[in-house]
Amino acid sequence: MYRTIICCIGMGSRQTANRLLRRAAALGDEGGTIVVMHVIENIPHRHLTDIPEEFETAAIIDAERKLAALCKELDVPAVIEVRVGVAASLLVSAARERAADLILLSSHVPDITDYVFSSIVGKVVRHAGCSVLIDRRLDHAGEASAAQTEGVASL
């Protein structure tokens, strides 16, 4: 169905990551490309805090390693991409750069900050130049053990 899919894996549960990757694999054309993408949000005024400059580099390497392991475990061939910045903007930019025809991402239970500041999903839907599929299934806390959620949830 889709030639190039941007599959956005955030800080959600392992169950969500598994579901998104499996859905991307099911929706992708034979010979198509799945780009598994994670965005590490900018830390504003990092130079004013005690966070070492190497933090971003280490976080990128760690996220790439975990995403590659997840793709291997699920036998989903994918390009891994980790960026640092504003998530919604970077997801839309990546889709544009790769001429993606689908962005796949998950939603969460909205809270007051989503209504005041808008959500990443809302921004992606408004600004994407391609189709956007939102996984709205919420994982139940009791279904996943700590071992299942620790790998991807700590991205």
C-alpha cells in the first residue's frame, strides 16, 4: 500500500512500539522502506544546566541501539533515524525529505497541556504533506511487565 513509511517510536510502552512496527510492516509495499524514527527533544538552555555536552550523543547512540534491536527482534527491516529537536517539525521534515507517503505514530490520553500547547500528533496531522495514521489503542498498565516496557520506554 505504501512505498515509504515514517514509523515514529516515542517514549511509550514496548507494546506500542511492537504494534507500530508490525503495522508499518503490514502496510508497506514489497521493496518499500520503513524509516523507524525517534526524536530526542531539545533541552533548552542546555549551556545553563549541568548536563554534559555528550548527553545528546549518548542518547542518540542508545536510542539507535534499542530501535535496531527491536526491529531485529520483530524481523522488520528498517532504516533507523534518531534526531534531536522539536518532534513534530522533525517528523514532518523527515517525511518530506524521504517523499514518504505515510507517517505512522501513536497517540496518548490527552491532558490539559495538549489543549494549551497542542500535541505532537496534532501538529503532524496539520502540517504533513502525506497521509498520517494514528494508533489510538492505549496499552493497559497491567498487561505489560516491567521487562517488556523497559527497553523502548526508556528511549
